[in-house]
Amino acid sequence: MTIVLGDNQYGKSETHVVRVTKKGRTHEIKDLNVSIALAGDFADTHLTGDNSKVVPTDTQKNTIFAFAHEPMGEIEDFAIRLARHFVGEFASVYRARVAIEEQPWSRVHDHAFVSAGSEKRLAAVTCTDDGTWVVAGVADLVVLKSTGSEFHGYIKDRFTTLPETRDRIMATSMTARWRYRDTQIDWADSFGEVRRLLIETFASKHSLSLQQTLYAMGKAALEARPEVAEVRITMPNKHHFVVDLSPFGMANDNEVFYASDRPYGLIEGTITRDDAREAPMAW
Amino acid sequence: MTIVLGDNQYGKSETHVVRVTKKGRTHEIKDLNVSIALAGDFADTHLTGDNSKVVPTDTQKNTIFAFAHEPMGEIEDFAIRLARHFVGEFASVYRARVAIEEQPWSRVHDHAFVSAGSEKRLAAVTCTDDGTWVVAGVADLVVLKSTGSEFHGYIKDRFTTLPETRDRIMATSMTARWRYRDTQIDWADSFGEVRRLLIETFASKHSLSLQQTLYAMGKAALEARPEVAEVRITMPNKHHFVVDLSPFGMANDNEVFYASDRPYGLIEGTITRDDAREAPMAW
Amino acid sequence: MTIVLGDNQYGKSETHVVRVTKKGRTHEIKDLNVSIALAGDFADTHLTGDNSKVVPTDTQKNTIFAFAHEPMGEIEDFAIRLARHFVGEFASVYRARVAIEEQPWSRVHDHAFVSAGSEKRLAAVTCTDDGTWVVAGVADLVVLKSTGSEFHGYIKDRFTTLPETRDRIMATSMTARWRYRDTQIDWADSFGEVRRLLIETFASKHSLSLQQTLYAMGKAALEARPEVAEVRITMPNKHHFVVDLSPFGMANDNEVFYASDRPYGLIEGTITRDDAREAPMAW
Amino acid sequence: MTIVLGDNQYGKSETHVVRVTKKGRTHEIKDLNVSIALAGDFADTHLTGDNSKVVPTDTQKNTIFAFAHEPMGEIEDFAIRLARHFVGEFASVYRARVAIEEQPWSRVHDHAFVSAGSEKRLAAVTCTDDGTWVVAGVADLVVLKSTGSEFHGYIKDRFTTLPETRDRIMATSMTARWRYRDTQIDWADSFGEVRRLLIETFASKHSLSLQQTLYAMGKAALEARPEVAEVRITMPNKHHFVVDLSPFGMANDNEVFYASDRPYGLIEGTITRDDAREAPMAW
């Protein structure tokens, strides 16, 4: 028996870069949180502390800033440029992953902005010598529907106390990520449309379970957008319980709810095409 | 020397209530986080554990839910009703404070909503037998201007290394609270207008210091809104540092910034009217 | 009517400084989060943007680092030195507040340490030309007793549903702060003893209400430590609810609890001496 | 092309259960945060909303509480019992994962406890009809060494500015997880010993890179504990930068450091045995 090094990667996480682009008095901003992870020929640094094949994470951070000096494009473009740089420049780097979270801002003035909320736009790009995989997404997308959701017909056992319901609040803080078939994409357009379809399906599709809603959301995106190969969605079920007002002589016709923090249901699912090649490398 | 009980208060914090109001197929929601604090004749429970004058915090929570069964109005209305209830109903309660944080939602469908972000609308109402004080506000209002901000002319001493600047990013996550002169107010209109004036002043007023901006924001609100007696603003200076790209042979004309988390400047100020009576009780 | 500037202060918050002191192979570390707030003659920067009386927050940060180069002593010592510096050095500064949070570490080796947890030691020093006030404390001190706590005899009204109990879990994440009579104190000894008395009283004193426990804790500190003038304690009641296991045919004799996040009771109180002068400036 | 359902799972996350065990006046407590995820024959609920094979997450929560009524044993025991229950009881459940985070407490009295900090003990158990996999671990284990760490000899390119160092602070907030060879283990003993070895190796092993330290930690655990098949460690590099005090005429011989929050290096690695079968199912 010998002890051996298995999978490993390293990189700089959460470099928070803000890029201002000036068009006369009108400015644009990109507010990005960039994380890099490199895998490759890094056994030496683990086994002996020989760092001669290591690109320091400090250099990775500097590279982000230097690359931000050029026009950035969409976050998918910027992530591709960065990921290809590390794979192309350094023989020891076999795989580079660049994950970007974009904070959206709304313009209120030529050069002033107000935060457009807690929702984040995501891109994650993986590069090797063999290819480039692009995953886009949205995190912390908080949605709620106050009716149009049922839950019944489930298994009952000796530990079941949940009453069936034909009408409940359904709320979640969604993370949805989707993999593109290739890299010849209008990133902004695709992102906007997939996001719109996810929200629209959540809102308008009558729901018999959160799983059904999750699947319908991914299906809507895949049906409308041929450039999307696969969708992965994570939806915590942010429970809203009907408050029992009967001790106070009041009925509660699904009007007053208590929003609970923990525990919460957590639903995770993948929706794909039967002819899409799998790409575990991308995730 | 005797050991004595000084100021004290207690209550239920962070009851998270969601109220759905149905107008046919169209629903409205109010998403409130309500905290109550009561002061009064509570020496016995401290000194001997005699709870005969104590309104349990569990009952306070129930009261929030029961009151939410009636039409809520604006959060100022709801807070006033709750605060007056506790002072009016219980002889032992001399002062009730009800603080509400409202999470805004945007409609995407008849009965579906998407979170309108991390910004919160605030109301804090204090009631005693002698009066009712209403403070409104906004928390986590994140704004950024990419130019139109300078900082120079400050004291230099042996520990000064900061270079003067004629152009910097100014960004903050503001909490602003304002006290109303009385309770005969169109709460929604006042809130919307004060919020608009704060943002507009931040965006358009050229700044020589964050203090100057803070004062100008409060002044704009007081000038335009006679119903506002006093404004208190807290502004962390979310530093955006120009990245030194010269080691890479690049100029950086205020285009690439590093957004720092800590430490941060923190500016706090009050703007008031010389004829406004002070109301320390309100805060 | 004229619009005027009211109370205001500014400073650098959360400068995170770690000081290593080397005694041969044996090292000691101090891990401090330092926040400074200055008040004084700062109307000009608010009204006109004239910064000629402003000590930049960047300079305040530098001063913390420079002062950390000298032996630090206890956090109370370090805060006093910093606060006196700003009041003494700058005519425009009338009042300086320095608040320090110390992260404790446990030694595991000559020069290696493991975090001693989430609890923080606090010091807050206020200086003016007239004096120096020192407040010490502890934050995020999480304690739980699994019996020895009752709650009954409270007011019942139409919104009361809470059953009385003769045995419950009592748990809290306490912040306790205490003001010293003067500055001639053995800071480390006083801190350790007050902290010990707070925990011991929580643990051993039978409780009829969280208020009674809070008062007893402050009283124990004041009785044993003449150098303490006043104690202020904030205790969220971290509710642990007995789970109803009867649907599963099981009794639950206070054995299985559900720990709830929100809402929570919040108890705040001051315990002082009848002959102690008030010192609102200190807090 | 057909749209199809891919990998999916669901369950109840973060059920926070506290178990008190009474031995006369002396109590013991277990404070657990339990998350369950089930995979299996759940296509119907996704495709049509037919929930007839679904075990509601509410029932999963109830099951945790009911199982907590029996003696719990170590968290590995409790997780195994729960995971086997779901796989054994329900034909539609092919795989159950139960992940537990245990909050440690220190005794201060017969029945009173103080939180032993932010570090958490972990167990994650996966069950199918074919087997049971047990992973144990520790999260948020924060360690720091003030010397005994170097970093040099790395790749320099046009974006490198980091100076080489022969002496730096090395600090991390580690998550380490290790997979056991089987389920016949003295869980508490193994956990304690692996944790001790990780800390001891971090503290005493001279470091030329964080990767070298990570590997040495895993190797120490594998060498000493034959029951451990594989170790996975994630170590953020919590950078402590030497403050440049030269503008103030001071030297800084690695004494005064600024602790930075973001960005941070992130090192992830697996250490295993060449004769250990892989078990991707376990993670």
C-alpha cells in the first residue's frame, strides 16, 4: 500500500473587480466576482514543496486585473479569455476553470447606479487542450407564487403528519445553471431569454409538486433554446406555513403566513436532451 | 451602595409574516419582518422572577399574526396599530417600539412575484401614553457613482499615505431613517419621495467628501418634504481602489478597480431643522 | 426654519490587524478588529466639502498599524492609546471612540494556534478632553442549560397560546458589556473574572424568567468586582421547542427539541449601582 | 431529440435537533443539523406531478425527530440508521444520503454548557441496496501558524508581482473529510485521532507551500489510521499581509499583519491509497 495524491486543484477565489467603461459622460460598469481553479501537473508542490510548476494565486489575481483592462464583453467572454490564457500559457496547467458572479446594477444617472438586487448572473468556463465548456446561470433568484400550487397524493407512513393541500404558497431562492452546446452564442441574449423562461414557467405553470415545476422550467428553456444542452436547477422550498388563527376566533383562508427559515426542502434536478453528450467536465 | 435595575426592555424579534391579499385572480403580498420591544413596570420579573406583569414574547408574536388578519395598510400603519395595542392593553407597558423591515417584491404575474432585491423599507414606531413617534427609512440601499467624487485638502500627519484624488468611485450601502413631524402622513408617498430624493442627490451632486454628500441628501429631503423633521444617515464608504497596472505596462485611467470589503470608512450624520423639537424617544 | 447639521461622527471600521510577538521560538498572537469613530468640528466637510479639519479614515487605519508596532498590552490599553492620540493630536477631534473585538486563539504549538471559537472579547474606549471611559465585554457567548429554567405566571390575554412550563431549555447568544469606574484596572484579570461570573450565574442560578437570569448575572459581577460600575446585557432567547412525538406514539420528556432560528425573544437590561454616576458618553 | 429527466434528488435540509440525555442531575446534549437527500424512482412527480412515490420532506423531518427519541450514539450511527430507514422502507428510494453537522458544546455545570466554537464535526452517510459509505469530517477548523511557512521558486510571468518569502503567516479555515473503509469503526476515537493528526501536522510540519501542508496532513491521517481509505481537504489561504510600516520610519519584521478577507487562495486535494477502491458514491 502506498499513499498517493488524488484529484486536486487550486486557484484564487473571489477577486472582486469593478470595470468602468466611459463613453463620454455616460459610464457603464461591470461588477464581477471572479474565481479561478487550475488542475494539472502539481504533484511536486504537494509531495516536496517544489513550486516550479505553480502559477501563484497572486499572479492569477493580477491576470484578472490586467485582462480587465481590455474590453470585457459578457462574463462568458471574459471567462473564456482567462481560462484559455492559463491553459495556453503554462505547460503545467491541464485544466482551468473560471467562475464569475456578476452583480447587476441599474442606471439612475449618466454615471450613477443603484444595486439591482441580490440576484447574480453566473458564468463558469472550463478549458483543457481538448475543448471549452461554458455554463451560464443565475443564483439567488427569489420567486414566490401565492396560489397555483398543490401538494397531495404522497406516501403516508407512521411518521407522516403533513396535511394534503390544494392551495399553498410556493417560494424558492433558485440557482439555475445551463450548459451551452458550443461557444458560438449570443451570451447576453441567451442569458436573458433563459432567465425569462424560467421565471415565466414558475409563475404560470400550475404546480402539483416543486419537482414538477423544476422540470417544467428546464423543459421550457430546452424547448425554446436549441443552444442549451442541459439545465441543472437547485430549489430550496422556502416554506410558508398558514398560521392557525382559530385560537383567536379567526379563519385564515391562505392569507396570513409564517415564513420559516429552517428546515427547508431542497429539490435538485437535471433536465437534458437524449441526444446531448454528457459533459461532466463542464460542472 | 445598592445594586439596582436600570433601563431594560424585551420583546419578540424578527417575526417573519407574509400577508396575501386576494382581489380575484390578482394577489398582493406584504412580506414583513416585525420586531417588538416593550419597556415598563418589569422590575419584578428581573428581581424575583414574578412574571405577573409580563406579556410573553410568544403572545407578541401571536398578536402580530392576528393583527395581520385585518387589512394592513402601509408598514407605518401596521406598526402604529401594534404599538398602541401593547401600550393601551397592558398597564405594565409604558413604551412599545415596533420596528418593521419590508422586503419588496415585483409582480411578474397575477399571483407570482420576484424579489425586488436586498434593499429594505423600514418603519419604527414608538408609543407611550404621551405620544406616537414614527420613523421611516431604507436599509441596504446600495449606490455607486463612477465619477463626480473628489477627496483632497485633508489633514496630513506622519501617518498619512493616502494620495489626494480629483476623481474616484464613491459607493455605499446606505441606511437612511427619517422622523416624521406627526402621524397624519401619506406614508407611501412620503417614503417614495424621500427615497427618490436621496438617490437623486447622491447621483447628481458633485462630491468633495462623503460627508458633503450625506448632508446634501438629508437637506434635499428636508427641503422638499415639510413632514420630515429629521434625517439620520449611515454610509459605509465601500472603497474601490484603482488597481496599479503599471507593472504590466498598462495605464489605468480609473477604469479597473478592486472592491475591498474591510476596513471601510463609516460616516454617520443627522440633518435636522433648527425649529424641530428633539425626539430622542423616537430612535 | 433653517436646515442644520446635528450629531455626526466618522471613522475607519473593521481594520483587521494581527500582531505576532516573538519570544524566541515561542510566539504570541493578538487578532484584533479595530473600529474608530471621531466626532468634533466637522461641519465644514458636511456643508462645503472643505476637508481641512478631517483626519482621513485611511490615516486612522495607518495609525492602528503603526501603533501595533509597539507592545500592545491588553485591548483596553491599545484602545486607550489610540483614542487619546486622536483627541490629543488633532484640534478638530473632540471625541474619539475606539472599539476592538478580539478573536481568541488557543495555542497548539510554539507558533501554531487554533481558533478558540466564535466568542469575542470586546473593549470600547471613549476619550474627550474631559476624560476616558472604558467599557469591556464579551459578544457571541453562546450558553445553554438543559433544565433549571421555568416560565409561568405571566399575563394571559386573548392572543395567548403559550403553555406554562416548569422545565425548559434556556439558551442564548449573549452580549455583555460593562463599564469600569476608572482606568486603573488589571484588564485581563477583570475580564476573566466577570466573564466567569456571568457564565457561572447563568449555569447555576435557577431561572423563573430570562430577565431574572440576566439581572442575576449583572448583580453577580457588580457584587464581586468593585471596579465595575454598570453592566449591560443583551440576550436573545434562542428558543428550543419540545417536539410533539405523540403522533408517533412516543412520549417526549424534554429530551428531543427543535432549535428555532426566528422569531426569538430579545431581552435587554442594565444593572448598575445606585451611587454610580451615569456615563452616557461611554456607550 | 427528446427532453429527458437526468440526475435528481430531494430531501429536507437543516433540521436542527437538540437531544438531551439525562443521567440523574447530569445531562448530556447532542446538537445536530441534519440534511437528507433521496434519489430513486421519482420521474412521475417531475413529469406529471404524481406524488405517489414521494416521501414528503416534512415526513423526513418527523423521522429525524422520532429517531432522535432513541439513543443516538455518534453522528455516524445516527446517520446510518436514518439512511438505512429510507432505503429499506420505501421501494422508490434507491439512495439516501444523510449529512450531519454537529455543534460541539463544553460542559460548565451538571446541565449547563458553553458553545465550543464555530468548528463543526461532520458525518455523511450514503446508503443503497448495495452498501453503506461513511464519510466523517470537520468543517470551519481555523488554524494559524505565525512562522514555519515559506513560498518561493514558483513560475514568474509578466503578471507576477508577488515577492518570494522565506517566512510568512499561514492561516486557513479548513474543511477535511475522510472516507472509512467500512462501517465497523469506533467513530468517536477515529474522529478524535484524525482531527488531532491534522492539527498536529499543520502545526509542526515546516511548509514550502499550502499544497505540501495539505498533502502531509492527509498522509499523516492515512499512515496512522488504517480504517481511513481517502482524505479530501479544502483549505482557503487566509492571507495575512505584512504591513509596510516604512513610511512611518518603522521596520516590520513579520510582526504587524493585515488580515485580508478577499480574494483568497483556495487549495483542494485528495490523498488516498493506491489499493483503495474509488467510491464516488460516497461523496
